Amino acid sequence: MWTQITAVLNDYTFQVVALGTGMLGLISGVVGTYVTLRKESLLGDALSHSALPGIGIGFLLMQRKEFVVLLLGAVVSGLMATGLIQLMSKKSPVKFDSALSVVLSSFFGLGLVIMTIIQRNPNAQQAGLDSFIFGQASAMLTRDVWLIVGASMIMLLLISLFWKEFKIFTFDADYGKTLGFSSRWVNLLLSTMIVLTIILGLEAVGVILISALLIGPSVAARQWSDKLSVVMGLAGIIGAVSGAAGTMISTVGVRIPTGPTIVIVLSIFIVGSLLFSPKRGLIAKRMKFYKKQKAFRQQIRRLEEEQGK
Amino acid sequence: MSSIAEITIIAVIVSIACALPGVFLVLRGTTMVSDAITHTVLLGIVLAFFITRDLNSPLLMVGATLIGVATVWVIEALQRTKLMSNDAAIGVVFPLFFSLAILLITRYTGDVHLDTDSVLMGELVFAPFDRMTLFGIDVGPRALFSMLIILLINVVFISLFYKELKVTTFDAAFAAAIGISPVVIYYGLMTLVSLTAVGAYDSVGSILVVGFMVGPGLTAYLLTYELKKMLGSAVIFAALNSIIGVQAAFAFDTSIAGMIAVLNGLICLTVFIISPKKGLIKNWMLKQKRKEAFDQKLKDTTKR
């Protein structure tokens, strides 16, 4: 077992893939902190599904898998879906989550229609619908990993540059507006970063699980601190560790898919944080409750004794 | 019957069966919970499959429905802890259940026909090949009968508990005050949702089920203020979209469920723009009219 693990650790392919998934975990943990704090967790789910038609059209235009074109298509259709969801939920009595589910499923349906046409066309290569749904971390190339690392670096730079703008608009958008910041630009920048993170993650973990990678780390990290910078840093670390550990488990084991393993590792972090966090954790709350109960009982006993006298 | 006709009938029945509980999901604003359910029933199917070792067993349906209801319970338990926002709870639970299901499938059922692709995407084209025989006579595709039964269950539940569903949907506190438990009705509705999702998964696929539930319901919601009319028009939209969708899918030689989902979305978007009651244009005109009236008033008062 141990020799196996060290052998895997020295394996070049593993190092490449683990760097990719780890970096992906890190950036989605960091960007995801904004998503959960803005209470838009399910937007990630909708965005990842609605990237499919963009990818399909990108493939139809190029007739082969040109990563940058597919990425561009996915970003465009993701942003269109976001716009539609915002329009429907803000300009009419339609509830946010109804708009979300309708847009999600019809974009995904459109993607499915386009993908099926591509796959039935004998001249075209397989567009890889499977790898889109479940992700194929093991098929990540060095080039893809560098793209993930590069894009993540740019996003981290943007976050540090616009730290206070993002912070104001996350916690108190109205206050931000009164200070004279342009809410449109900040929101567009944030949405673009979220879409980009999701699309980078599609190849590694797939359409359904990328939203978990976006939400999970920050939900876990949020239990340990009330400070944005600490939560964000922790979320990045948790995401990175889950990504790398999940990749390792699936490489060492036999027939264990990478994406789901990453999500399961991440879920262990979440459950652990919910239980053991010293301030907000469920166990700590229970203990506090018992302590109060005990103190209260003692007080009553003391009162009774006093009355007995 | 030709296979196109059979496929159309199955599509219509699936759509109506999904649209009925969907109306209540739209009104309650819990459509994303149903999205979670449609993903997690896969875990139920896998677990029940390990016990029965038979893909056609009715136990599969029971197991999957139970996991669907369990999903709702876990989500609610997480929401009650107040440690995360409501939608984050949904987003944390269903990927975990789904991951477990995928892990189990790839690890242990490699040589069994439990194809993750067909579960997620569904393929209506293949539905007529799986026949149901009664006393040695071929009576029709199996999917037709299973969905017909589910549709019947949905209709019976909604007509029996119509009053209860209505009052808990619109005013939960009042319902509780007059002795109707909103919790019981909510779980009843969610049981229907997961049963329908399980039944629909092999013809529609688990990702698109949510569109089949929400699309017609939301379209109807934009057109009327009355629950009965909303149910009726949701059923009509569901049927129309699936009939046109099947034809269009055959014309373009592409995924049927995908095409119906696209139509559901398109019709919903169109109604959202042009609806005479709550549409975008109507709202804009109303705003314009109010603006003019206000301007006029302002002018009148300044003149004086």
C-alpha cells in the first residue's frame, strides 16, 4: 500500500493531474466564497449546465476540439443564461429558483440536441459528451493544467486588486452603490470569474459535480471564521486538498472515478466542519446547551434548598 | 401502432405526469429541491439494484423514491442547523449522493447494464423496444404503463388533497392553524416528485426532468391567477410541447427529451415576454402609463 502510494506520487501523469485538480479546487474554493456569501449557490449549477450549447456550437464551428473556442462558447452561453435568469427573476413575479430551473433545463436540452446531431454526423469526431457530464481528470493534458494555473493566477490577481469592491458588493450592495462604485461592472466581473471557474472545472469533474466544488469549500471554511480573508484562504486550502487527495485515491484504487471521489473527500471536510467547529459546530452547541442545562438545574436546586430552610 | 405514435403518447404522458406536481413546486418556490431529488434518486436505484440484482424490479422504484424523500429530509435538517444558507444546503447534499451513486456504479456494476449515460440523458427512442406482455399478448411499451400508473397516482393525490395542497401552498400558517399539517403535505408532494422523477428517468433522463416539471407550470403561472386554470393550462402546455417536440426531434434527427426541454423553455420565455397578465411588455407599458400619469399630475400641481 505505502510503496504504491509513493510510486503514484512520483508518477509524472499523476503529478500533472493532481496539480490541475488541486489548483482547480483552490480557485473554486476562493471564487465560491463569493458565491455562497451572495446566496447564489445554485447559480453555479445552472451555469455549468447551460455551458453545453456553447460548447456544442463551438465544436460545430471548428469541426474539432479546439479548447479555447469551446471555452469561449461555454462562457458566452453561460453568461447568456445568467442574464436570462436575472431578467426573469427581477422583471416579473417569477421566483429566482423557478427561473433557474427553467433556464438550466432548456439550455441543457438545447445542448443535448446539438450534441446528438454532432454525434450522429459520421464525419465529426466524438464531441465527448461523456467527459462533459462526468469530467475526465485523468485525460487532462499538461497544456490544460497550465491553462488552469494561468487563469487561476489571473483571477487571484483580480481578486486582490478589487478586494474592497468585491467585499462591499458581497455584503452590502446598496452601500457600495452610494459610495459611487459601478455595480454593473463589479457584478459582470464577478459573474465572468464564476463562469470561467466553472468551465475550467468541467473537464476535470464534470457538469454536475463542479457546483459542489464551488460551494463545498466555502461552506466548510465558513464554520471556522467570520472574517472574509480567513474564510477565503481556508476555502482555497480545503478545495486544493480535496482535489489533490481525491485524485490520489482514485489513482491508487481500482476503477474509482476522480470527480466523485473529490466530492466525497470534500463532503467529509464539510461534515467535519459542521460537527467540530469550536464556535458554531453542532457538538460545541450541544455541549453549551448541556452546560446551561446543568447550571440551570443547580440554580433550581439551590433555590429549593434555600426555601427548605 | 407505429413507433412514432407510441413515442408521442409516452412523451405526452411523461410530460403531464411531471407538470402536475410541477405546478405546486413553482408556486412554492421549491423547484431546485426537485432538481436535487432528480439527481439523488440515482443512488436509490443503485442501492436497490444491489439488493434485488434486477433492473426491472418494482423495488427499484420504491428504493429510489425513498432516497428522494430522504434527500428532502437531509436538506431540511441541514437548513435547520442555520450553519449555511438554504440553497447551499441543496448544493451540498445532492452532489454527495450523486457522487456515491456514480462511484458505486463504476466500481461494482461494470458488467451490468446500468448505464450512467442513459440514466442522465434518457432516450425516448428506445422506449417502444421494451415491451410489456400480459398473458402472452403484447399490449404496448413498458414505459407507457409505468408512466400511466404514476400519472394516475399524481392525479388521485392532487384531487384527493386539492384543498390541503392549496391552503398549505398559499398560507402555511393558516393551514397549520386549522389543523392541516404543512409538513405532511409537503412530504407527500415531495414523494410524488421523487416517484415521478424515478419513473421518468429512463425516458427523459434525470437532468431534464426538472424542466418537464417547471416549464409548463411556470408558463401557466405567467398566464393566470387561479390555481385550477393554472393546473389545466400546465397540462395543455405539457401535451402540446411534447407533441411538437417529438415531431421536431424526428425532423432534425436528434434527442427527443432535449427537444421537448428546449420547447418548454422557449414557450415559457415567449409567454414571459407577451403574457397579458404578468408579461414583460405588459409590465413595461404599465410603468410607462404610470409615469405619464405622474408627469401629468406633477404638471397640474405646478400650474396651480
